[in-house]
Amino acid sequence: MKKEELSYIYLMLFHASLGVLVFVLPFISKIYTIAILTFGIYYIVKTKNRNNEVLVMSAYVVSVEVLLRMTDGMLLNEFGKYSILIFMFLGMIYSGFTNKAFLYWIFLLLLIPGIILATLTLDLDTDVRKAIAFNLSGPVCLGVSAIYCYQRKISFDRLFGVITAFSLPLIAVVVYLFLYTPSVKAVVTGTQSNFETSGGFGPNQVATILGLGVFIFFVQLVLNSRIKLLLIVNAGFVMVFAFRGIVTFSRGGILTALMMVIVFLLVLYFQANLKTKPKIGMIIMLSFVAGLGVWGYSSLQTSGLINKRYANQDAAGREKKSQLTGRETLIATEMQMFFDNPILGVGVGRNKEIREKETGIVSASHNEITRMLAEHGSFGLIDLLILLFTPLFLFMVDRQNILALSFLVFWLLTINHAAMRLAAPAFVYALSLLKVYTVEKPTIHRE
């Protein structure tokens, strides 16, 4: 066993222990939060970001954010996004950024009219700063991260360092979930999203990060399991994250993970040589069988209720009226705001106020696409087109970043069901812009 592999195993054990510690002594979570930010700044400054340490620390923050929210460890509600912004600015100071990232400067500039409009039109009893920060911290985090990452050269090995940074806090998350709800069967009584199986926190956000965990460990399993122990461990974590994600009863995160894995395997297959294609085919078949096994176990543990959830039925087997748990209404109201205000939109944060006045529904947007259209109008549409087509164009030109399309899928699907509540979609999107190079092409051969 190589030194790197041994270190990885020790770090996994450490983070598993950390999950236990935070569960037993919740106040540790606040200390953990301060330690992450302090160490991150120290690490980047000490190394002067010579090897893109910014990406490693940002990936770590993305994965740990939900755990800190579950355990009330966040110093600020948007700690994850603000931490990443600090890391990115430090990275730019030491490593600069390319002038070719001008599209993302345009992206940020086009957010400004919506901010100005909001300051003029938000209700007098609304906290303007909080309303703008809540809705724009995600897009700003994405824009700044994209500027840093745009065509930044990074080795394939370093990209795997980022993947590893993602994976470690996720272990603490899943350990915490098992301690919080050791028996899934005891707490599942219906087909609605389940807070008990989600650590007492929002099932949508927990499922999002667990879905990311499925993908992260699947990548580790396929491309970074050179010894049998790691092969078994990474395969085990893929199934564990899939199970815990499924039993949150929040569908978005798991469906997103499934699409990421499918896209990843398709990219691998079409870029592989004839000798490697059969191995990838075998991985696809084994993954399908394992997926059926996890689903069967989840169905058993939920007494079949998970089957009804994905069939859009209630516990009695009756089909629910809403396919998207009421989000169709939010989408419809936001699209109407866009049609009524197609140039500038209604202003940042105003869609919630307008919806409450017109429909009586008090709810923030769950869909970043329709929110951008409603609040930013045609400028929001231009921003969305920039975000969608830039990574696609870069991948068509250079396909060395074999994870790029999966990262893009994560962003696109996540913002459709969870907006940008978490820092995850912003940072993961930026990774799709990296220019990856390899000394040797990654293979799936194992000793």
C-alpha cells in the first residue's frame, strides 16, 4: 500500500470519528467551522496557492456545509459561500486569473441592474441587505469561482486531490446521519420528504449533498481504487450514500446523482480505446445490479413507501395532484413575472413579495432558472445562456476534463430543485471550466 493510499484511509477514519464527535458534542461544530476557515486561509497563504490549494479548501467547504448547518455550527447562514469567496480572492492574489474569463465578468455585471431595482422597489419593512444577500450570494460565488477556474491548467492528479477533499467531510455527514437515525424503518411513516432521515435538517439540501457523495465515491471507485481495500471501501460508500440519499424521500438529489454517473460513464466509454471499452461495459452492468440491490434494500427499510414516493403517490397509493410537491405554482408565478417585466425583471428578492401579495403563498424560490428570469429579466436570460453554453463549448474544444459534463449536470439539475441554497452548485459548476492535463491517461486498471 502506497503512502498516499494509507493517508487517505487514515483521513477517512478521522472524519468518521469527527462525525461521531459532532453528534455527541454538538458545540464542537462551531469550533470546527472556525478551524476550517482559519486553516484554509493559513494553508493558501503559506503555500501561496502554488498547487491550487484554493480548490482543495473550497471542495472541503462544499461537502462540510450541510453538516455544519445540521449541527448549528454555522457562524453565518451563508458561511459556505463566503468562505469560498475568501479563498478564491486569495487564490487570485497569488495566482491571478485569465483575461479570457470576460464572459463571467459580464455575468456578474448583468446582476447589478436587478440589485439597483431591488433597492428602489422592495417593501419598506424588508431587510434589503438580507434579501439581496440571500438571492445573490450563490450567483456571485459562482461568478467569482468561474473567473478563477476558467481555463486554469490543473493536472489530473490535482483534480483527484479536489475529489478527495470533497469525499472526506461527506464521510462525517453520513456517519452523523446513521447516529441521528439508526433505524430508518422506525421513522418512515409517509411519502413526504423526511426530516428524521435527514439529520433534522432540510431533506432537499441533505439529498443534494448525499447525491454528490454518490458521484464522488463512484469516481473514486472507477478511477482511483488501485488496491482491493480501496475498491471495497469506495464501493461501500457509493451504496451507503445512495441508500441514505434515497431514504430522505427527496428525489432531486438522487436523480441528479444518477444523471451525473450516467454522463460520466458515457464520456469514459466514448473516449476509451477498444481495449478499455469492455471494462467500462462491465462497470455499467455491475453498477446497474448494485443499484437494484440498494433500491430493493431501501424499499424493504421503508416498507415500500419509497416506491410510492417515486411513483408520485401518497402512503395509501393514491396519485398526488402535484408532480413537483407544489413547486409548479412557484415556477408559474415567476414565469409570469418575467413575461410582465421582460427587460429588467422585478428586482432581486421581489419575487417572494409579489407572490405573497398575489397568491398568499409565502415561499422563496426553489428554481434558480425561473428566479433569475423573474428578478433579472432579459439580463437573467443572458446570464443563464452564458452559464449553460460556455462549459459545453470548452468541452467540445478540449475533452481532457472528463468530469466537466457531470459537474455541469450537477449544477443544472440542482438549481432546478434546490436553487442555490448551498455553495455546492456554484463551486461544482466552476470545476467544469478547468483545463485538465495528464501525463498519462487515467485508466481503470487495478492491481
